[in-house]
Amino acid sequence: MSEINEAVMDKITKVCLCKSISRATIKKAILDGAHTVKEVNAAVGSGSGPCRGQRCGPKIQALIDTMKDEGKI
């Protein structure tokens, strides 16, 4: 996937469905220094909806792990 397509998909893909928070927003928080799910939740408000992070928590952790593996953080 090209970087342009990835950026577009990041903007439209919702990681936190309860709060409608995009993957782009989550990635930015991670790049800005939030390196745990708890830190990401505090930075962007994810994990505070009706599911209390049960749906988005694992997705956020997977993004953190992927970005670490890719050397982005």
C-alpha cells in the first residue's frame, strides 16, 4: 500500500468505534510519545466510551507493537 493510500485509510478507519477516533489520531498520539494503551487513552479519549476500551484497547496495543517493530517509535 502506498503512503498516500495508507494516510487516507488511517483517516477514515476508526479504531475507537464508541468515540469515533481514527487510526490517524491514534498513530499521531503514539508518535507524540504515548507508548502504552493507557497513555494513548489519556491523550485522545479512547477507552472512555460504553465498551470501556474492550474493542479499541487490543487494536491500540497492536498499533503500538507494529510501530515499535517498524522502528517508528
